[in-house]
Amino acid sequence: MSSDAQARPTLETVAQIASVSRQTVSNVLNAPHLVRPETLDRVRAVIDELGYRPHRAARTLRTRRSHLIAARMHAPVDGISGAVLDVFIHALTTRAQERDYRVLLFAANEDQQEIAEYDELLSDHDLDAFVLTATHLGDARIAWLAEHGAAFVTFGRPWGADGGENAATHCWVDVDGAAGTYDATRHLIRNGHRRIAFLGWPEGSGVGDDRRSGWLRACREAGLDVSGLTRNVLDDLPAGRAAGAELMDGAQPPTAIVCVSDSLALGVWTEITARGLTPGRDLAVIGFDDSPTAAVIGLSSVAQPMDEVARACLDQLERVLAAKDAGIPPPGPAPILLPPSLVVRASS
Amino acid sequence: MSSDAQARPTLETVAQIASVSRQTVSNVLNAPHLVRPETLDRVRAVIDELGYRPHRAARTLRTRRSHLIAARMHAPVDGISGAVLDVFIHALTTRAQERDYRVLLFAANEDQQEIAEYDELLSDHDLDAFVLTATHLGDARIAWLAEHGAAFVTFGRPWGADGGENAATHCWVDVDGAAGTYDATRHLIRNGHRRIAFLGWPEGSGVGDDRRSGWLRACREAGLDVSGLTRNVLDDLPAGRAAGAELMDGAQPPTAIVCVSDSLALGVWTEITARGLTPGRDLAVIGFDDSPTAAVIGLSSVAQPMDEVARACLDQLERVLAAKDAGIPPPGPAPILLPPSLVVRASS
């Protein structure tokens, strides 16, 4: 098959420029655990600079791997909160491709179906690894993958009672949600707010409880009274709007509402504007996930660094796969917790 | 490898319930061109009802196909107009999986890079087929795939001067954009509007010119004067806002603006609200692609039937692949042009 692509830099070129042997370049690519960190950094820098990419077929012969990573595409709910996982898939696709991996998608409606897909993907497509998203309490997927010796990383902590055990057995990357809501609440306190409500999901979701804890910590540190200022609802705009209305109609309404998601925050925003009031002037509201809609209407929101999350997931997977190739046990987890950032707009 | 999945229905079960031989069921799956249409329909209905899915490994041995379909994940621009392609990828993943295919993603910034990825995907992962999106004038990707004998379908017409030639050589599915803007404009005319502007992309984009033509046809049929009522700008919110301001500040401002995309319509919407006016009451505005943001803020928009598009693309691909398996030339194109639907909200 002929190629219209530009002539590619070769392994030889990389070796010359990095002043190492061809074998060292090969090790950097296929067995990075054998290479000293300084050399690894130098050779990788040259690889990046030249845009060098080894031919897949040649690599498969050496490593007997498919270089396919599976990720689930979650069904769009209202296209707002859930869209952040699409952004993650985008970043993962781009960053995986730079490392000569491809992302294979699958669809599933719940965990047991996802596990059935794992089974098919392993037997039918010889998958190298899985990237799990939306981890939660009692996540059966993690136990299944560990039991079947599959390489995987989770975007999301091992939540809950068995967290300690899971944490000791697999690699994960997450965003520090509590730090995000803490920053959002601190920002409101600095702007003079004293009655700050939290609109969250029903208790028992690891992600939701974590985000609530950041708001609570900031309120407590500032000595604020939070009684009657939380509502827990399902993650959609109408639920957020109804809960926002309830808070606004209370005896002592809040002057600001921190929300666990943009879906809920947009519900509050809709209720504020429907009453002829102005978000940010009459009532402040802050969301989570920095959806495109938040940018359009001027909703402050906590943004997750999805490109960094994707890179960190791939770093973790390469550690797991290198151990597998070397025939040694999987590496211990080296959890990566990335900080989110608050994007301040007119609504606060 | 053990499976936690439910016990699956077998080929035998399908054959019994459909009252056909096992060979016929096998033909329905692997060589549908050999099966009479009525039988094909009956067996497929049973397969759907039972949720029967043949084991991939067994199929690959028979058909020597990877059952992998590649699709490009387009870089998110502002997360509004472009997000509609994510919705398509979602639908394609779900519908492909039902037919025992998986979607493999790749990233590319422009056509030549996309072509370089095709080359790698064919040689490294033995791809069965490609689904192209965002077709445009002088699309080099189509020629490359045809030349290399790759199976593919495009979501998007073969646009432009060489359209006739391309149209004769490949299968495509598209949404009738002109019908969408025609419906949107007719809806405004029925509501009493006489000065209806069109905010589009620079001329020369097949999709943009097509959408403009629907607006123009509706205006001409109603005998409306359109002089000075078009603006062509790049596809982002600030450009839409500036063009909206310019139209509003004209000597004879429009009472309604039909937009080629939600990004541009949201720009107009932002300008209207920034002036303290109300979209739909003071100035009507209609977008295209029915983004989640449109639903939140009450923007009327033309929706593309993405699930139908995904199904139609897979129908076309199965025709192409069946011909390939049978060793006969690719089937002639049987273009599928699907109607969009207008979602009316407060902004019109």
C-alpha cells in the first residue's frame, strides 16, 4: 500500500540526534522501565521534536500487542454534564495516537453490560488495555478486570468502603473535585457572600459527596451557618431549576449557590432569569465542568483539565503494560490527583 | 476467558424461531446478498428480538474481516456547532455494536493528515471500512480511499464541480440542510415576518451554500426582498454576535435571522440580550444543529436525525462490504438524503 504521508523520521535519526544506540531508542519505545530516567527524558524529547512514530506492524511483532485501548462512550443525557466525558475521549484519542495507540469505542448502558463488552473486546479484538470512566461505589468493573488480568486505568478514584483495597491494586487518575468546590466557595466568601447553598446529587455517589465536602469545608472554615442550605437532586436541568426555586423561596434564601454540575447550575440560572432577576447580581451561581453552554451564558464553573487527565491515564497504562511485557507483576498504584480551575464569569 | 455476561442466544435458536436452516442464518450474517429479501427481513427481526450476536472470533475466521470501522474525532472548536459530530460518533458506536462492528477513533487536523492516518490504519489494524464526516469541495480523502480500494461511506454529499463524478463512485448519506433552512424560513413567514436575514459561512462551503439556498428559496417563493440581508462570517460566537449587531444597526433591520449554525445563532442571541431585548419578541433567531445550549436558552434550531444517519451509513457499508466479500465490484451509490426537523422554542 503506497503512502501519501510525508517521509517519516526513522529510529536511526532519533538515535543519532539523541546520541544513543538504536537499541536504546527501541527500549524507550518498548521497554521504558529498562532505560534510565534522564535518558528516557532526552530520547522522548527528540521523538516529540521530530514527530517520530514507529511503524505499528513492526512493533506488534516485537511486543505482541494490538495497541488498542478501549473506552466507553457514555450515552448523552442532556448533553451538558455528560459532554465532559466526550471531551475526555477527544483528548484520549489525540494523546494515545501520539504514542501509537488507538482508541476503540464501545457503548453500554450499565456496568454488567460494560463487563460483557470487556469480555468480547478481549477475545475478539485482543485489546491491550481499558480506560474506565465514571467510577463509583462498589464498582464491579474494577474487580472483573483485575480478576481477568486485564491492563486498565481508571479516570476516577476507587470510591467508598472498599476503596483502600482497590486503591492498593490498580492505577488511577482523578480530578480533585473537593478542591474545585472549595475554591468556588472561597471565591464567593471573598465577594462578601455569607449564605452559600450547595445543590448536589443524592448522597452515596463518590464524586458528588466529594464535591459537597469542598463546599462544606470552606463554609466551616469561614464560620458560616449552612443549616437548610443543601438540596440533593438528580442531575438534570428541571431538577436543578425546581431545587433552585425551593431555595429562593425559603425563609432565609441563600445569596449564592454552588452546584455539583453545570446541568443543575443551568437549572438555577434558568429559574433566576425566568423571575426577571440577574444571575450574579441578584443571586450568584457556580457550576461544575465548564460546559460550552456555561461559556455562552456567562455561568462561572469549575473546569477539569481533560488533556492532562488523558496524558496521565496513558502514563499509568504504559507503566502497567511495560510490567506486563517484562513479565513482572503490575506496578503499585501511583495515584494522580489533578487540580481543577475555577472559571469566573458574570454569574458570580 | 470466563464470561459474566448472560447466556447468549445461539445461531441454532435463531434458525429454529425463524424456521430456516443454520446456513441461512449464517448467510444473513455473512453474505446477505445471497438471501431473499423477505427471508432477510424475517431472520433479522428474530436476531433483533433475541439480541443474538455471533462471536467475533468465529466470524473473523469465516469472513477474514476485522470488523473495525474508523472514524475521525474532530477537534472541538467552541463545543457548540462541532458537538453535533460527537453525537454522530455516539450513534455510530451504538448502532455499529448492534451489528458486531466496533468504531476505532483517530484524530487529524486536516485532510492530508487524515489520509496519512488511513494509510496507517489499513496497514496496522486491518480496518474494514471508514466513515468520513465533514465532506467538502475538492475532498482529497474520497479520491484516496477509492484509489486504494478501501470500503467507505461518507456522511456528507460529494460537493461541488466534481460532485457528479464522485457521486457515481461511492456511497453517501446526508441530511437535507436546504430543507431545514427552508422550513425555518417558512415558519417565520407564517408568523408574519417579512424581513428575514441569513447569517452564513463564507461562500464555497458545500454545506453552508446548501443551507443558504433553502432560506433564499422560501423568501423568493413568498416574494420577500432579501437585499442587504445576508452576512457571511466564520463559525464562532463572536463573529455571529458582530454580524448580528451589524444587521440590527442597518437602515432597515431584519425582524428575524436564520443562521447556518447554533454558534452563529448564539452570537446573535447574546447580542439581542446584551441590548436588553428579548429573542423571539424583539428579534427572532433560529440556529442549526440543535445543540444542548439551544435547548437550555430556548433557541429554535434545526435538528439533524443523527441516529438515522448512523444507521443509514452502516446499511451502506454493509452493501459495500458484502460486495467485497463476494468478490464483485462495489455497488453503485444509493444516496440517502434524510430530512431534518425544526425544533421551535421561544426565540422564534
